[in-house]
Amino acid sequence: MAKYRIAWLPGDGIGNDVMDAARIVLDALAVDAEYVPGDVGWEFWRTEGDALPDRTVELLKSTDCCLFGAITSKPKEEAERELVSEQQAKGLVYFSPIVRIRQLLDLHTNLRPCKAYPGNLLNYRDDVDLVVFRENTEGLYSGVEFHPLPDAVRQALLDNHPKMSRFAEVPADEIAISCRIFTRNGCRRIVRQAFEYAKQFGRPSVTVVEKPNVIRETSGMMVREARDIAKEYLGIELWETNVDAMAMWLVKNPQDYSVLVASNMFGDIISDLCAQLVGGLGFASSANIGDNYALFEPTHGSAPKYVGQYKVNPIAMLLTVKLMLDWLGEVSLAQRLEKAIGAVIADAKVRTYDMGGTASTLEVAEAVAGSL
């Protein structure tokens, strides 16, 4: 029996391309694992009305962790139009399967390293080494939304908040509400994860990225909890920055920052900005971590125009494999893999199109495997 049982979910678009690259490297590392394929993504939404079938949820629960490729998500109306005829008119509503997995398995911490590797001509600068901690199950991605606005919700808001009065006469079908839900526990655990990481790896600061001067209650809660937790970590500075200013400072002087922590949507946006500083989403890995389970995915999309061409950069996926190995406790394998990735980037002989080369997805994976 293999030591690890890993759910294998390529998903949509180029997900299969980059997962094939991951398998080349995992086999070269001789990871003692069984890779169990699962169904997820747009085709299952179209044909079954569910992008995350129950059988896949059960598969996840029977494995140690999950490696995920990419997902296609589309707006509500467009998703409804693409259902097969048998699934039409059933009132089905598309919901991102990756968001559902995060919430179903309480994968509360999204870890996104953004590190510049020497030799990568796409680096904004070579001294960028940022780690973003993004709250993963709450905030604007909690999925609590209304359109049209139910009368009971409107009345409750009118009864409890004076600023709602300006919307009192707006017709129900002309108003939409998305709830930005924070809990104290959600704020505390993501901030604590950021400080624990800083402590473990000798990082000098944690910057909380929010907007409490305008979004007073939710961002305010995050900042207050960060201030409270920071008292437990002497020697690690807590910095507070508004999200709009953070975008500017990251472009201007990213080397001044180390660990960033933010709520769900702000963390999503800021981490993509950080990724561009080190070459783009082709270098951006991520881990979705809970107390007992984790899912690992590159942060790029499904890029349907490239599907099956094996053209895209697999480095993000290979760095995601590195995060998975770290989480499994295979630290030496993770270190070997990162060293091999760095060597291929520095050698500059095998590059995909985005790096100015002509190599395929699998040729880059084979070069990394050879460097091992």
C-alpha cells in the first residue's frame, strides 16, 4: 500500500496539461503515493448540473490531500445557458467547485508564496520574496448573495441600518446584495497562521492588508484581531496598510514586505499582483490548508485557448507540488524539487513561450526531472 493517497483532480482547460507535468516530476522524485482521479469542473456542470459531484466529495474525504489543476467559472446566466437540455429549467445555480471544496472541508488558510528566482527575465526585481496569507472561507466569497432582493431582507436592513433608506424604493430586481461576512474566529486563525509562519521562518514582519477606514466593521475586526494576536509574537512587527495603498507600495518597493495577511477578496487580488512581480501566474503556487486536509493548486486559470497544446508554463504547478510535499512532511523532497526548479530557471535553456522560449509544458517538466 502506498504511503499517501492523493486525490488527482485535473479540472478544466489546461488543468490536465499541467497535471501531466506534475506527474513527470512526482515520478522522478519517487513519491510513495497513489493518485486517485476524480471528477470536477465545467463538463460535469453542463451534463450533470453539478461541477462538484457528490462522488468527488466522498473521494476527497477518503484521501490525505488533493492536487488540483484548474477550473473554469462563468457568470450565472452564461452558466445556465451552457447546461445540456435535460438540465435546463431545473433552477440549478452554478457555484465554483473550488470555493465549495474550501468551505465544505474548512480549508481556512490560503497560502500563496511569491518568490523571484534568479535568471527569470520576467521578474520585476530579483529580491522579491513575499508570502500572502488569504482567509479562504469567508468574506465576499462566502456565497451569501441576493438578487432579486427579498422583501424580508430589505425590511430587515431598513429596520437595522439608517443608510439603507436611500435604497428603500429601488425595485427588487434592480438591486443585488453580496454579503461580506467576517467572524472573529476566521480573522484570528488566518492572522495567527501568518504570524506562526513568520516565526518559523524568521520573517521580520506581518502586514495586515485591509480597508478599515471605509469598511469599518469587517476590515475593522480583522485589524483589531491582528493587533491583539501580534502581542504574542515579540520581535515580529505588525504593519497595517490599506489595500489600495498596498497595491502601490508593492509595485514601488516590494522588497520591504515579507508576510502579508488579508481577507478573502483582498488576498486574492493582492496575491495576483505579487505573482506578477515574480513573472506572472505561471510562477504562482498556492495551498488551501485546513486542520486535517489540504488542497494544492496553481493560481492561474483554465486558459481554454491553450488546452491540449502543452504550451503553458508548468512552473506554478511544480511549485504547488513543492508545497504539497512540505505539507506531507516530505521536506527533503520539497527542497530537492525547489532546487531543481531554480536550476532550470537559472539555466535559461528550457523556457515556455511566456518566458521567451519555445519549450513545451512537458519539456520543462522533463528538464526539472532531469535536474533532480
